[in-house]
Amino acid sequence: MAFGKLTIDWRSTLAAVWRSNRHFLKPIRNVDLVNPDNLQGIDEHKEKLFRNTEHFLRGKPASHALLWGASGAGKSSLIKAILTRYHTYGLRMIQISKDDLGVLVDITDEIVDSHHRFIIYCDDLDFDEGKSEYRMLKSILEGTLEKPPENVLIYATSNCNKTTLEKMLKGEMPMDNVTENKRLLADRFGLSLPFHPMNKDTYLDIVDKLFKGRVQDSELLHQEATTFATGRGGQSGRTARHFFNHCQTGLN
């Protein structure tokens, strides 16, 4: 596979993204590094994913991770926070679309001999479609005749709802061939982290942190934040950030 003329220097490049239209890995110059301390309400998830990543960086047994559940609950932000926390320890990240999973093997062939360790990040993995590209993902997760690369882990997010994924993992759904393939794919992630809808107190804690030192009337702030969340379909870290931006622009 031709990855284009651009050679990535992973010593100075923290992350790259696969560009399918030009068929190459594009270095990300302005990486969105999320401060782990800003992620609230998911402390247990942070601890598990941090520990798994640390094992990976030390060459100890580590698992591919699937972060799934409620939209806006912090799944993608937590993966970004992993890069923030561990890039100085040699961790690098490559983002790939679920529609481009067919090139996974080609990408891992390019990085297998690197002294860096890589997380390949696939956002919004869909378990509702039996796409052929998922066979390639399963091969990377478990290997075929060729052992999976030791310096690569897959971290994926999915908005698949709790009932559907839990039933698949437990084998409680009627199994046609497509559903069985989905279950086998989900089961290959050794670390499964469910993200549930955020409660009101956690949502308001995030709002308070975003507005720290900017407002005097916290009760009014909470009222407006709650009303805003109701109009946006629910409380989440994403909604809190949207509310903050909304207030900053002075919109009514």
C-alpha cells in the first residue's frame, strides 16, 4: 500500500488520522489534548483505562477496549485524555473511521517495527450493520496465522445502547449469522466500559467547573443549565460544554 509521500516522524508527531480520499496517514499538528482532570463522573472508567494503558506501555498484558453507551457521556474525551496523559511515555494514536477498517492491517504493517506504542482509535463503531470491514477488525483484535502486533491496541467507542450490547455479549439475543458476528466482534474487546446517562448532580458539577469564577448566582446558573439540558435531550458533559459556549456567545 502506498501511504503517500509523507513520512511521519513519530518522535515529534503525537497522532495521525487516516484520510481515505487521499489514501494516507495525515499527521495531526493541532492535537485536541483533553485534560483528564476535567472529566467528571467517570472516575472508575478513567482508572480502568489508565491502568490498562499503563500495562500496555510497560509491555505487560493489556486489552483492547470498547467504550460504549450513552452519547455525550465522555467516551471520546476519555480516549483523548489517554493521549494527553501518556504521550510523553511514547504513546501515539491513530484515528480511523469505521468505514475504513479494511486498511487496518496495512496501517499496522507500517508501525509494527516502531519503538513507539500505538492506540488505533475508532470512534462510533456500529454494531447494527454487518459490514465486511469488521472481519478485518476481528483479525487485528485476535490475529490469524500472524500474531497481532505487540505495539498496537484498539480503543473504540460505540453509541450502541446498553440493552442491545449486553444481550449480545451474554448471548441472550436470537442469533442469526449477522447477530452472531456482531457478538463475536464485541466479545473480542477484553475491556468493556459501559457509559450510562449522566445524573443531574454530576452535570451541574461540570457546569460549575466550567463557569468557575465567572458567575455570582450559582442557583440561577443551575436553573438555566437544567433548562438548557432539557431542550437538548439530556444531561451530559457535552451538553455542559455546549451550555458554556452558548452563554459565552450571549445568545438567548
